[in-house]
Amino acid sequence: MYDYLVVGAGLYGAVFAHEATARGKSVLVIDKRPHVAGNVYTENVEGINVHVYGAHIFHTNDKRVWNYITQFAEFNRFTNSPVANYKGELYSLPFNMYTFNRMWGVVTPEEAEAKINEQRGEITGTPRNLEEQAISLVGRDIFEKLIKGYTEKQWGRDCRELPAFIIKRLPVRLTFDNNYFNALYQGIPVGGYTRMVENLLDGVEVRLSTDYLENKAELDASAKKVVYTGPIDAYFGYRLGTLEYRSVRFENELLDMPNFQGNAAVNYTDRETPWTRIIEHKWFEFGRDAEGNELPKTVISREYSSEWKPGDEPYYPVNDEKNGRLYEQYRQLAEKERNVIFGGRLGQYRYFDMDQVIAEALRCCDSELK
């Protein structure tokens, strides 16, 4: 009998499995997919590490997490500097002096601040929804061109129906700094995320293409404890109802050209363009292969956001009040499962960045593996 059955070979499961194994525990990791690494899985195509489930850019201010994960991969110096395309007009993201100059022709931070303050004045009191929050941050013009269409495609809801907190992730700067993340540590694992997760799972027994919920009784009997990183509502057979997610569909193309858009990420912020963004994967590793040679081809992915339905991959929890209440009911059920630990974005129904997933897994290990 194993000490732990870990359901899911993504970041949370891999970190827990590595730490448990290092402490002498016997661990079996299973995943219903035919590969490890969960949504951070990368696949090599023509020398390009393609982020199969969407762009993943590692960034953190947590020194413990950075020191931990860099044991398993060397990280490059990639800096996330996305570009917004609004009907052919190109703007810098995050919102900074380049954005404000392009939008209004202002040149100094003082001029930009005056313009933003003039426009944000239409919101008085505490913002009640995402639209009001965005306008209170950057004003009406930027909201209309660079936030509204993109966000409504991303979430499938009007900005007035979305909670204000979603937009608080957007940095606004009165400098010419194009680095999207306010993070001390940032980069992409050289050679791709899959290799990094394989290093985490080195020496751990892994079974792929194994569906836990279809074989639950048999698998539960094989271990003293379960670490479950799948959807919490699925674990309980959706008995209280289904939690909502957003899903993403990708259209991938291998192009016989060296450069499609000149940047890893270009967001399409008008409502009429059906995709939310185009990722050009080679730029995550500066357009070169492992030997430093320039790559003659490129792979692009158009991303389409959609409402999740059973059978789709769940990506983003819809953390509104209704879903929050339902999750709380499931969390109370989960607390009664004495031999099951629920972890990760799906198990905890929270929007986690990668560093937060690793931090949560390490916290779990601190308390569980004493």
C-alpha cells in the first residue's frame, strides 16, 4: 500500500510527490491525461517548445518558491511585454507611458496623470463592478479600447456583470517600463515546462491515462491518503451543483516563416475579433533552439475563450458570489474527507498563478509531512 496517491501530475501534485518521496514516503502519481505537467505541459515542435494549454510565464516575488523551483530547471530571462492590437492600433501592455502617448499624445507623466484623473472622475464611490473599477484605474478611453472587448471575450459576460477585483491584477505605470509583472523573479524554464515537471517527478511512480474518478474505489484502496487536484465538485459527483469555469480553445498553426508577429503575446482587444490573443511560442525562448540556432519556422496559437461544459478542460474558476457560495459548501464536505487533501486551482477552486500553486503545495507539505 502506498502512503500517498496523488491525483494529477501538474505542479501541485508534482511538488507534493517530490517532497513526500524525499521524506521516504511511498507515492503513486496518476493522471487522466497521457502526459505529465498538467496545464503547463509543453511539446517540442520543430525545435519550439509549444505551450499546449496556453502561455505560462513564471513570475514570483516569493524567494522560497523561486529557490525551490530553480532546482528543477534553469530559467531564462524572458520578460512578459504583451502588445494590444485594437483594430490595427498597437499599444503597450501593461498600461504605461508608451500606452498613454499612443492613446492621447501625452509626453510627460504629469500630462498622462492629468488625463487619467480627468477621465476616472466619472466614477464616484467604491467601484461596484469591473467596468467601474477599470475606469477608476485608467479612465474611459483605455477601458473602451483596451479592456472592455478583451475582458468580455475572456469571461463571456458584460463588464458590468463581473466583479471589480478581477481587474485589480492590471498594472498601471507612469514610466516607460514594459515589464507586465511586478515580480522580482521571472522567466521560462529552458527546454520547456514538461522537462521541469519530469525532474520533479524523477524517481516517483507515475501512471498516465488513468482516470481516478472512474476507478475511485480501487485506487483509494491502494493508498493510505489521497492528494486530489481535480475539480472539487467532480469529486463529489456534482451533488450540490456544478461550479462554473471558463475554458479555452486553441487553433495552432506551424508557419513556414521565421517571424509572425514579433512578440510572444498579442492581445486583440476589440470585440469583433473572435480570438482573445495570439501566442507566438518561439519568442518565449528568444526564437532559438537549445543550441542557440535561430529557428526558421514558427508556431502560433489563436486563443478562444468559452464557457466550460463537461468534457472541456476547466481553466479559470468563475469566482463570483454565486460560485463562491457553492464552493464553500463543497469545501465543508471536503473537510469531512479525513484521508483526502484537496489542492491546486481545481481542488481549491481559486485562480492561482504558478508560483501560488507551488507555495500552496509547499505549505501543504510543511503541515502534512512532518
